[in-house]
Amino acid sequence: MYSLLMVGSRGWWDGGGANFDLNRYLEHTDDEIKHQLKVLTSAVIENLLNWPVLFAYEFSKYDDDEIEVARVGRLTSIKVRHSKIRITFEFDPAIPPITAGKMSTMVFDLDMEFETTRTYWAVKEIDLFQVLKKNNLMAGLPAQVKAPELRVTSEAVERAIDDAEHLIGSGRGAASALDRIHTMLHGYLIQLCVEAELVDRTGEHPSLTALFKKLREEHPKFKYSGPRTSEVGSALKSSSSIIEAINTLRNNASVAHPNEELVPEPEAMYLINLARSLLHYIEMKRLA
């Protein structure tokens, strides 16, 4: 799913916020989706905040194919006041502006073939990022570290993995996934420590940092016997600082709590990739 917000006046998307007429909401949207989203309940608003957004100008009126007519981003708030919807938003800095010429080549894939000359808000059952990738608009982005296939999991860990991957892939942003990555890593370390009888299955579990330290120091498979013991040991110990940082940021700069400021996308994605790399290391040691 993605939201398509189309307007005519240049500069409309420059301020980070805008008003839409409520009667323009869900124009050019399939009836089944309209039925699901027509009432802006808290659950519907949460869905709209989770889905990526294409912020576009009416591009068919431009003769210059190189003029920039659209950006990709996400909604950060939605408020309804009588006949108006007030939105705030932010663009994804990793995805470049889209030109009129490029938009013209994507109208079929974006399900907007005859909808380029009117102000409206549609919701389309299209994977926006797949369309962008197909048209080489995301080709320059660095590859994410792939989450490993974990062999010891719990229902909570599986759910956290699914949630994190969905949040990142949906365009909601890595900052939104920090909470789920923390839950995934914490839950996985609990399972490993319980499996190795390093902690009790019941009762209050240690912190994420304490669990990782327990694994490194007490689990027989995590002992290091290779060259340059001091340097490798220092690198592994530094992982505890990374874990502690994720824990603190999860509480104070992610959507786990009502924080006013979130970790910017590059730093949040960096931390998520580090957490995934740490999971790869732990899984390789466990299976060695």
C-alpha cells in the first residue's frame, strides 16, 4: 500500500505540512480500500502513517521532462478538523526527487494512469518501493545487512523480526524499527541463555547488555581461541556499548515511547545493521 497525494500548486510540499479537503480523501481509490479506510479512526491513521507516500505535483502539464515533480516520504501526523485534514510529513532523503519524465513512465505501475490533473489523496494497493526499484530510483542506496535465519526463536522474537522488516520496508523508517530490533535481539539472547542454562527460564531476565556479557564469558561456544586475542576481545567487548546505545535510543529516541525527536534515518539504519551483524556472529558461534 502507498498514499498518493497529488496537488497542482508548486511549493505546496515545501513546508513540511499541508491541509487537504476531507472530500478529496480517497479519490481515485478502489472501493474495497475506501470501505476499509473511509473513517479516520486511530487504527486507520496508524496504517496511513506506516505506509510510504508519494507527494506529487500535477506533472502532465509540464513540457520539461527534467522538472522535479514528486518526492517520496512518509506522513508524521494526521489530524481531522471539520472538513479539513491537516498533515505533517517528511521526505526520505535517500530517495532522489522524481522528474516529470520519470513519473510519466511509471503511471501504469503506480496505478494512476488518468489521475494527473487534480488535487486528491488516493491509497493504492501497490508496492511503491518495488516500482521505484524497477525504475532505478533506489539503485544507489546501500544494501541492508540481511537478517539471519535464526534457529532458536520464540513467538516474541519471530513477531519482532516480522515487524521490524515490515517497518523498514514500508517506508516508515528505521527509527520506527529500532524498538522491534531491540526486542528481537533481547528475546533471542534470552532464548540462547535459557537453552544453555545460563539464566532461569522463569523470573525476571537480565538486561540485553548483561545477557550478551554472560554469553561471551560463560557460554563454551563463545570462547575465542584465534590470533590477536586482545584486539578481537576488544572488538567483541565494544559490541556491549553498541547494545547499550540501542537500548538507550530505543527508550529515548524511537517510537517505542512518545518521543518528540527520533534518531535520523542514516544513524538508525546503521544501528539496525549492526544489530543484524551481531545476530549473524552469535548464530555462527552457536552453530560452530
